[in-house]
Amino acid sequence: MFKRVEFLKSVYNPKDLPPPKLPEIAFLGRSNVGKSSLINAFLNRKKVARVSSTPGFTKAINFFSVDNKFYLVDLPGYGFAKVPPKLKKLWASLVESYLTSIRDFRLLILIFDIRRNPDNLDTSLIEFVQSCKKPFCIVLNKIDLLKKKEVSKRKEEILKALNLKDVSVFLTSCKEKTGIEQLRCFIFSHIEK
Ligand SMILES: Nc1nc2c(ncn2[C@@H]2O[C@H](COP(=O)(O)OP(=O)(O)OP(=O)(O)O)[C@@H](O)[C@H]2O)c(=O)[nH]1
Ligand SMILES: [Mg+2]
């Protein structure tokens, strides 16, 4: 499917962001929702982005170059309680600098754990992304952990809590690989533009 997936770099400081040479697809969300897993599922590879059951695992902004055509960007998760406030600020400023810099953003993929109710941090992320006027979609991940009939109910509840109506939503499981193909097509349509 993809011929060449290369890890480009880990960025800890906004001044180290790579030049915006290619279109970018960025994966955002709370710690542990499955950002890194979703990148691997999208690429159909096992270990491109590192996955961990420890929340707050991805600490840098990690750039992957795919077929020299686009960048996939794995962002550190927010809302991890055990992080000292100083470090939290550093992460927020790193992610914020990235999102407000001039780059060829094609799609921001905002990922949520379908079992969790959104809180203030989640709604402020949505507001921030809307204020940046960047194209985004919602992914509700880990649907394998719910009964089928609970999934659509949770979807409605989460969208309501996030105050979102006309938005593209994908229901996924990285574990069972459900919903990945639909998300992949959607991502492609934003790269080819
Ligand atoms: N059951 C289930 N587990 C999942 C799914 N997606 C990810 N996980 C698990 O959730 C945990 C966190 O996954 P990651 O991909 O590391 O999450 P992340 O959002 O990158 O986390 P941080 O880097 O800490 O922000 C791991 O134990 C994954 O195996 C899913 O669809 N279903
Ligand atoms: Mg991660």
C-alpha cells in the first residue's frame, strides 16, 4: 500500500519543526486514546509509531514521511494527570506552536476514546481547532470495548458534549481494524486535493 514510510524526526522545541515541504495529516487527542495505534493501523504497519499502555507515552511531535508525498504527525497527548504542571505547559506550548505555524495542514484528526465523556480540555481543543479554521474530523476509537448497540448512543452523546453537528465522524477499533479503511479513504481525499 505504502512503499516508503520513514521516521523523519522527533520535535521537542518549535524551532526544530521540519520545513513544511509536504502536506500534513496530524493526529491529536488525549493521552492513551490510541493516536500512535491509529497511525500504525492507517499505515498497515505494526511498529512505525510507538504504542504504550502508559498514558503520556509520546512526548515529542513525531514526523513520519510517507512515500515522500505527505507527513503523518503523531502529537503528544494532553490531559495526562501525572505530568508536572511545568511539563504540561511545555507540551501545550509545543502543540500550540505547531498548530499555529504556517504549514500545509490538510486534516487534523481529533481522536477520542468512545467510552469517555469529553471534558473542558476536550472542548477547548475543539474551540481552538475551530478558531484556527483548519479542516478536522472526529475519530471515536476503541469501539471494540463497547457493545454494538452502545456505540451509536455514545457517538451522539459525545458529539453533543463537544457541541458539534456537521462534522465527519469515524468509529474505529485499532485492535479489530474496524473503520480504518473509511478513515484511510477520507485522509487520502485530503492529501490528493
Ligand atoms: N481495545 C483497544 N485498545 C486500543 C485501541 N487503540 C489503542 N489501544 C490501546 O490503548 C493504549 C494506548 O495506545 P497508544 O496508541 O499508545 O495511545 P496514544 O494516544 O498514542 O497515547 P500517548 O502517546 O500516551 O498520548 C495501548 O495499550 C493500545 O494498545 C483500540 O482500538 N482498542
Ligand atoms: Mg502516542
